[in-house]
Amino acid sequence: MSEEVLVQENVNEKSNMMGTKSIPKLLLALAIPAIIANLVNSLYNIVDQIFIGHGVGYLGNAATSVAFPLTTICMAIGLMVGLGASANFNLEIGRKNPEKAKMIVGTASTLLIASGLVIMVITNVFLKDLLYLFGATELTIDYAVEYTRITSFGIPFLLFSTGFNPIIRADGSPIYSMLSVLTGAILNTILDPIFIFVCDWGMAGAAWATLISQIVAATMCALYFIWFKNVRVKIKDFIPKFSIAKIIATVGMSSFIFQISTMVIQIVSNNMLKKYGADSIYGSDIPIAIAGIVSKISLIFLAVIIGIIQGAQPIFGYNYGAKNYKRVRDTLKLAIISSFIFSLFAFALFMFAPRPLISLFGEGSELYFEFGTKYLRVFLFFTFLNGVQIASTTFFQAIGKAVKGAILSLIKQVIFLLPLLIVLPIFMGVEGVMFAAPISDLIAFISAAIMLFFELRHMPK
């Protein structure tokens, strides 16, 4: 049997699954591996912070918070390319156009690797200046430099695995995608205590554990080229094509805007906490450390929500491309309801058990826990509304309407959260930083609900 016939049979099999299989069963099959992969992926930084908190102290946690914007830059580019490519990949498969689909995969892979190499070089050239810009203090700069210098060499691997995992899921292999992330995270969890406590390498130990784990995860992603189901990617497909890159970037732009604005938010937050914390009873380093811990805790919540929506994304894209609009609507409804139910559970945990959550990342003074408890409760107050905004952004991406997704990201991050982070501390001091998040969350929810209403109203029946 020829290669072309095998590819066409795989396309037909996926068509039957995406276009006819029960939506609850299909979403469950696609979402669970994505949730697990996201949860495990978030453990890279969380595990580092837990072991650093116990092995180095809260100054080490503050240092990783300062270094985190670099990870966010990688996430921004990786998700822009990965989600943009996967959405277009599903649309082209739905349109029965595998030739264009494989060009999308090849161009995306080249973009990911090239971007990672460029960021790695820039980071090493301007490392100390970047860390001061990100909010490092005199007490945390040495820790941050030691950690980031080593992890910077993992940037190409992190970027490739981040961007290629959505493509693997789009090809109908969510379990393989999950396993690649799971392998790296488990390895990181094993190596962290060995390098930090047994080898007594401190911050450097956490960094080496992360680097090795990222290399392994990226290698597993690269091996998937052998097992693609819907296309057979050839060497010529890796030559980047501007027209394809433009389509990928356009569709993935809302994710890029969200992540880059998240990076700006992190930098501004760190600097506001540094400035106004110095004038409070908490000092600068406690608020920065707590902000980093709370952001990592929220990553667990977001991993589940994003996993549900990522599971829905190929169903959105395929059925929208095939003009099966009822399945698009039904999938969106189920994804939002599922996200909301989990969000209520997370909200209860954040409100009623803040101190045990913070204690996972090490011990501190009573002032440390006083600020941490208050920060976590206020900052994550409207978590039960976040699912709608995240679902809406991904939905617009998946159906090829990236501009609307980008607008939603801008509304939450840039138009409201960023100004609030700058203005509120003027009147409320260091506590103003924590109140900016729930206000912008509420506004983002209202905006997403309105845009979804009008989109579904005008979508053909």
C-alpha cells in the first residue's frame, strides 16, 4: 500500500473521529492527556521552587521569580507557533489538504528552533542587566544569575517542546504529547533533590535538573516525526515559507500577546513589589517571593483549564473547517461548563487553605505567611470566572479568527491589568498589586461573554 493511501486513510479515520464521535467522549479523550501534560509541564518551575524553598530559602524562591519572565518569553513564542500551527493543521486536515498541513509542521519546527537559539544568545550576553530589569534586588541577584546562566542553555529545547506538543495533539496523539512532558517533569523531580541536597549544588543543582529534563522532553518530541499519522514530513518541508509563517503567527498571535503581556505584568509586578514593599513592614523580598509562589500555584489551576480547552481546540478547528457548526457550539458549551465546575473547586481551595499551599514552598516568618495568605486570597479571588476568558481566546484561535482572540488578551492584560498594577499601589501601597488581578479578571470575563454571544449568534446554524 502506497504512502499516499496510508496518509489518506489516517485523514479519513480522523475525520470520522472528529466529525462523528460523541463530543463528551471525544473531549474527554483529548483533554485528559492535555491536562496531565500541562500539570506535569508546570511542575518544572513548581518543583524547582519547592526544593529551592527548602534547600536555599525564600531568597532562592524570589530569585526564580525574577528569572521567570525568560520562561514566559519562551512560552509566548512557543505557544504562538505551536497553537497557530496546530489550529491551521486541523483546519487543513478538515479541508482534506495534507500537503499544506505538512508544510505547516515543517515551517513551525524551524521557527521554534531558530527562535530558541536567538533568545539563548541574547540572554547570555545581557544576563545581569535583564535580571535587574526583571526586579532582582541586591540580595537575590547572585542566586538569579547562577540559576539563569545554566537554564538559558535549555531555552531552545524548552521552546521546541512547548511549541511542538500542540502539533502532536493536533495530529491525534495526545497521549504521546503527554508522555513527552511527563518524562521530562518526572526526571526533573528526581534530579532536583539529588543535585540540591545530595550533591549540595543549591541553585545550580535546580538549574541543571531543569536543563537535563528539557533536553529529554524535546528529544521525545523530535522523535515523533517518525510516527506522524496524518502527514509525512520531508526535509524540504523544514525550509521555512513566509506565507505559512505568516498564517501561523496570525492565528497564534492571541497566545503570543497573552504570554508577552504576562511577561510584562511579571516584570512590572516584581518592580512594584520591590518599590512599595521596601516602604512596608514586609520589605521587598517577601512580596516578590510570595508573588512568585502564588503565580506557580495558579499554574496548577490554569493547567487544568487550559488542558480542557486544548482538548476542545482540534474539535473546534476540524468541525469549523468542515462547516459542522452544531458540533462547534456543543463542544464550546461543554468545555466552558467543565472549566467552570473545576474553577469552583479551585476557588474554594484558594480561599480556605492558603497557608498550607504556601507552606509547600518552604517556611518563613509570620510576616511572610501573613502577606502570603492575604495575597493568594485576593489575587486569585475571581478564578471561577477565568475559564470563560481562556476558552474564548482559544476558540477564536481555533476557528481562524485570531484578531478577536488577541483583543480578549489585550483587554485583560494590557488595557486593564497593567495600568491597575501601576496606579493602585500609589494609593494602597504594596497591597495594591494584589487587587489589580481580580478587577481585571472580572472585566475580562464580561468582555469574553459578550464577544462569544455575538460570535455564536452570527455563526451559521
